[in-house]
Amino acid sequence: MHTHNHFPIDYYAYNSAIRNWNTGYKMIFSFTAIIAVISSDDFFIPVYTFLFMGFINTYLARLSIKEYLRAVRIPFIFIILGSIAIGGNIILILNVILKAISATSAMYLVTLSTPAGEIIATLKKLHLPGIFIELMYLTYRYIFILSDEVHKMRNAGISRLGYINYRTSCKSFSMMLGNLLIISLKNSRNYYNAMEARCYNGSLGFYNEKKKICKLQVLLFLIYLIFLII
């Protein structure tokens, strides 16, 4: 599986081998694992959860180990820095790091195998405030739109030797931020006009495909809980 340059999370979600799993099941499984990790002081549970979720995300979801570790590496740097900032003894720091990494791997069970629209549709079933859900979805989408613009501007700057030295890099970076603000305002108007042209009336609708929970899914959940209790 090859990664997409600008939308890797969406790319993984749409091409995941477990995309057809019930979204509600994956969310319950993920949240159960996160709660178990956070509420326990046992080192075994975070390690066990990380390995179990890694097995699902790689072997069953058909995501290569290299790509999975690349996805884990992104928050890992922030987790390390945040844990060091907490201070305390080395045992406490390691415990925080293990919990954070394990919780992230559990969260990836949903984010790397479920398109954003299906997650939002499932959240709507929980009767969460509509404005909260829609803002979350639009923010999520707009992050990738801005990321795409940054990627284009950076490539344009590199092709014009805009990052040849430190002074030039700072100047190019400041110019890019200014352009990004202008582009973001312009794009926000364009995308809102596009939504209105598609009969947007203040509420976003999401298609939610009905997916059954198979025996394998139930078995995996039971195995996780059994070893968790033992």
C-alpha cells in the first residue's frame, strides 16, 4: 500500500481491509481500550493494548508495519516532549509514555480504518450537538485543505531557492504564512459558496452504510477483554 502525499489518513481509511467493520463496534472497542489503559497503573495493559491494536491495524487492516510505525511516530515526538516536561522519576515518565502511545494505537483502530463521514454519522446517532459535530468535521477537512496549500507553496519556494539558507528560509516562511492567511480566507468563501450551491441549509447530511458485526469482531473483543481481566 502506498501512502498519499496530502491525505494519508483518508487514504488509509478508504483502503483499509477492515473498513467494512461496523463503525460503532470499532469506536466502542477503541474507547474501551483507551479507558482500560488510562485507568490502569499496570505496565502490562498499555503494552498488551499496543500490541493487540497493532495486530489489528497491520495484519487484519493490511497496513504495512512501516506505515503503521510512521503513523505512530507523528504523535510520539510530542508525547516524549510532553512526558519529559511533566518531570518526576523515570518510572512515571515511562508510564505516561506507554499510556499515551497505547491510547494512540487504540484510537488508530478507528481513524485509520474509518472515513470521517462514517465517524460523524455514528456520532450523530449518539445525539451529540449538531453544531459541534459539523464544526469538527469542517475543521478536520479544512486542516487537510490548508495542508495541501502549504505543500504547494513550500514546493514552489524550494524550486525558487527560497530555502537555500537560514535567512532566506525565514523570509520565505514568513511570506508563506501571510499568503496562507489570504488563501484560507479566500478558500473559506469559495467552499461555503460551494456548500450553498449544493442546497446547504445549516445542517450537513452523512451517508451511513449499515454494517453487521461479524463473529470475528466479537471474538477479537472478547479475547482482548479476557486477557485484560487475567
